[in-house]
Amino acid sequence: MKQKALLYKGKAKSVFRTDVKGQFIVEFRDDITAFDGGKKDVLKNKGSYNAGVSAFLFEYLEKNGVPTHFVKMLDPRRMVVRELAMIPLEVIVRNVAAGSIVRNYPFKEGTKLSPPIIVIDYKDDARHDPMLNDELIVALKLATAKELAEIKTIALKINALLVKLMAAQGITLVDFKIEFGRSGKTICLGDEISMDSMRLWDKKTNESLDKDVYRFEKGDVMATYNRVAKRITTKAAAAPAKKTAAKVPARKPVKVPAKKPATTKTAAKKAPVKASVPAKKPVKKPVAAKAAAKRAPVKIVAKKAVKKPAGKTPAKTR
Ligand code: 5GP
């Protein structure tokens, strides 16, 4: 297979045309970003860890009846995929309250969400991926009501399969984001499922094993990705788990500071939260007050949590 012209370059992956009709190559780069692209780095081998985990999980899901775009790996960071007409939705499934659901709603971090909660965002960086509801999705013609029902059914099936697989490795699947596309009339799982798109906690210690390590400078990101990639991709992980229920040990509570006087009309409507982005690398791009109020990260009680630079609040932590 020959790699041809670049079709699309995202924040961490590039998609290329190939000489095979209906097949693309996805290259997982070593770029890592967070806070709406406000924090960026290049971390050696990150692309291959994410590609390896994605390939393993796509194969596991395919074996269990979930159609995916995965064809094969060309090398540790390049994946051959089937061409899909991507649907611009970010489908997020949550088993445990963490991240934006804790910032935006009165959930306590670590609370088990049973049944799992599905949240669907509009994939649109310029609009900071606003949350949608079923009516908006249909009105915007992003998917039909029938497709949407199918997407939710598949998302819950993927969740059940991944919860089981992660549990076998002592990992709690807190939440994850997936994207779908159409291959003819079939809805297929596309994009990736990796440490960048899942929130994973060690069942015993509650240690973060995902991009939160990078977002909040909780430790050595690549050592964590390397360890968790090995843990997830061991054959034993795909064996049936004895216990499938996601048991969530108590976590340190997320500290939400006392309310400050609101400075804008929008901010006045929402509870102000204190952000924790690394002091050394302030977020450069100021964002609109509305988006900031919606997505501002709370201060995470962690060893290396630091205060955000005054007046600069990232729109989101992704
Ligand atoms: P949250 O809404 O709490 O920021 O994210 C929920 C889950 O979806 C997390 O596991 C997060 O990593 C994933 N997620 C949300 N948005 C994105 C995105 O734009 N890109 C990626 N890779 N993952 C996302």
C-alpha cells in the first residue's frame, strides 16, 4: 500500500489517501494538546502507544460485533482504515463523574453513574464543541433520529465491552469519547480509542492513567502511557472478566472554591470555578466568557495542581 496526499491534519493524527480505493492511512503523531490547544507538546513515542491501544481495542470490539473502521497496522504508528463519511459528533459515555460533568453540574467527582450517561457534543473547535440534544442533532441534520438511536445503542455496547476489558486489568473506565461515521448504511466506529480519549483510573489507587496526567501535570506522561498501554493490550485483558461492575473507590474530592462576584452577565448565571492549568505554560488564547464559564476546569486536588494565570481561563480541558 502506498501513502498518498495528506487529506486532513488534526491535533494529534494525520489522515492520508492511499493507492487502495476506500482505504486511508491514519498516522498517530507524537503531538499532545489540552485546554483547547492552549497546551501543546511533542512526546516521543506517544503516537505509537495510542495507535497500539486503539488497534487492540478496535479488534476487540470487532470480535464482539461492533463495526469499526480498523483494517490493520502498517507500522507502530500508522493504521489502515476504511473510508467513512464522518458524523461530526463527539459521543461521550460516562460511568463515573469526572471532568466537565463535575465542572458544569453538581456531581461530586468519583460518583458512580449507573446507568451510564451519554453526552453528545458537536465536533466544532471554533464553537468549543457545544453540547447537543437529540432535537438539535436532528434539526442540524447531523444524524437522523434512527441513526442517533443506533449510535447510542452502539455506544452503550462499546462501553459495556470496554468496562469489562479494563476491569480485568484493574482499571476503572471513568469515561471516553468516540466518533462514528457512515460506510454505506452501516454506522461504524471511527477515529481512535486511546489514553487521549478515555479517562482511566487504577482501581486500587485511583491514580490517573490517561491524558489527565498531561493536563494537570500529575506525573510522567509517557511512563504512564507506556505502562497503561502494556496493561490494556495484554491478552489476559481481553479474557472474560470475573467481575464486571465498575467499583469506584473513594477519591479525593475536587475543591470548588467559594463563589466570587460575577464579572459578566453569562458568568453571573454559572458558578465560578477556579482553573488549574500549569503556571509555566499559561494558556495563550483568551476565550469568550460564555465558553469559559461553560468549560472552565476546577482546581483538581492533586500534588502538582497549580493556579491558573489571572484572567486566562481555558474553554475546555481537552
Ligand atoms: P470531558 O467532557 O470530561 O472533558 O471529557 C470526557 C471524556 O471524553 C474524557 O475521557 C476526554 O478525554 C474525552 N474527550 C472529550 N472531548 C475530547 C476531544 O475533543 N478529543 C479527545 N481525544 N477526547 C475527548
